[in-house]
Amino acid sequence: MNESSPLSPEHVTLVDTNVFISTGNPGKPKYRRFRRVVRRAGVTLLVPARVEEEIEQGGVTPALNQAREEGWAKIVDAPIVSQGRATTAQDIMRRAIASKSAEKDEHDVEKADPVFAGLAIEYLLDKKRPDNVTIITADRIAQKSIEIAVSSLGYDDQVSIISLWDIIDFEDNDFTII
């Protein structure tokens, strides 16, 4: 692992839509800082196809396209969440998000967010994959909810949930709150 980064090429690294939305398109300073950190760490970000659709809706397709062209991000058909523990992680995360969001009922929680907890567990249970998963998000509620889900199932030593702000700083006044 790079000394200055919590990212490791030995981990499966999943990235949430809000990271690309928060960093903006390639000309933005935050995008350049994010790109620099990821490339220095030697990490390839895995972007689930569902996240790719949200990135398109968020208007930051150029950011993802450049990351893909440069080889530090790729779209993956995420494994189908078929393991019971992975499905349980999704359910726990959905309930955690709802409990932390006064305006959301459990059934109103976005489908993409809970998938990250399930995918993390699914990747860990797939013996062809590394034994550690890192999830990058810019959503504090999602971050805490993933932590609750993976911890409740005993995977907190194998899953790292980091905020975008853990790997880049606030050098400019151009920020997006999600």
C-alpha cells in the first residue's frame, strides 16, 4: 500500500457514483487530485454497471470515460449477489440508511447504495478474488451504513470503507455536498 494512501492494488476497489460526481469532470482540481492518488497507488477502480448508469445521469461521463481510457477504472459486471451473507449485508445496509435518513423509508432507499455491502461480501466469498475489499464513497451515510453491515457480519477486518476526503483534501472551494 502506498504510504500516503489507504488504497492498495492487492484489494478489490469498488467506487460509488458520488465520487465521480464530487470530483467533477477532468478539468476540475478535485478530479486531478483524485486521479493522481489512484494512479500513484496502482489501483484499478471497479465501477459496477449500475454505477455507470448513475454517473451518466449525474453528468460526469467524461470523468469516467477518461479514467477508463487511462486504465485506472473499468466497468465490471458485478457478481450477482447470490450468497446469503451478501444478501443479508444489503438488507442491513438498506435498514441502516433508512434509520439515518429521516425522510427515507427502508423501501425508498436507492437500490445502488446497498449493493456495495453485498458486493463486498460477494467478492470476499469468491475465492478467485483478493481477501480484501475497499469501497470509496463520498456519501457519509452510505459509508457508515456499509460499516454497520460488514461489521455485523464479521467482515470489518477485510472491508475498508473510505471517504473520498480520506484520499484527497479540500484544497479549493469547489466542493459538492452529497
